Amino acid sequence: MKQFIILIFALVTVVACKDESKTVIDEISTVPNTEVVEEVIEAVLEVKQSVAALKAELKAKGFETFDYIDEKTQDTVIMQKYFMAFLKKGPIRSQNEEVDKGLQEEHLEHLSRMYDEGFADLIGPFGDDGDIRGITVYNVPTKKMADSLANLDPMVQAGRLKIEMHPWWCAKGQSLR
């Protein structure tokens, strides 16, 4: 915000000092690093969706939510139910190396597709050789839908992995740090 104010002040100063009349758009287009200026303008113009509108949109799509007021910030926090799939070792573990490689590629393609299409938000393997091989957090309205998507995974269909699904609540828009 401070940079935006400095930028506006600089633009006003430049415009006020010149005898030629130019529009602000002309001034912006002649400023070096135009991309940065345009990004700042776009960020300022971007309007944040209201809490009520977001809750209504989620409800219309079938998502379960609740909200509360954060005592520190006094912001309304919307909690949404997601579904966390634990990808566990399946009963069939003895395919040959060529089959394993093909299944792994198909598995990764499936997970990428789930992310790209907006069905999954967090995906990743665990770093040990335990029974639970990885997780996928599905951003869908129902457990049935999450389970159905998880079971489309070629590794699950081949019996190399099995799915254990759990509902999981998280603040909407929260990210990893």
C-alpha cells in the first residue's frame, strides 16, 4: 500500500510539472517496469468477495461450512469440510518393475488431473516406508465424491494402494507456510 501511494504521488508530480496534457494511462505506459505498475493497479482494483457471498456460494455447491470470529484479528474465519484420503499400502505389492513404472506414471497423472481440475488441493507422499504412503486432500462437497475420485487412481484399481478417507476441517483459503 505504501508503494502504491508513493507511485501515485510520483505520477501526480510528473503530470503537474509538464505543460503537455496527458492522461494517466499515457503516463503509466511510459514508466519503466510497466508490468509492476500494472500489477499494482490490478491488485488495487481487485475486490474481495464478502464472507456472506462466499458462504452462500459454498452452500449452493453443497459444501459444509461454519464460521467464527478470530479474537486477535476480528476477522470472520470460514471453516470448510474437506476430505483427507490416506493412501495406504494395498494387498497387491508384487508387480514387475515395468508394470510398477507404468502404474506410477498413471498414478501421478491422475493426481495432477485431480489438482488441475480443482478436486484436490494438497497431494504428497510421506517420507518414510510406513503403511501410509501419502495423502490427498479433496476439495469436494461429499465423502462419497471424494472416495469415488480417490478410487479412480490406477494404483488403487491395481490393488497397490487402498484408500482410507476422513473428513477434515480447515479455514477456507488457508495455506501452508
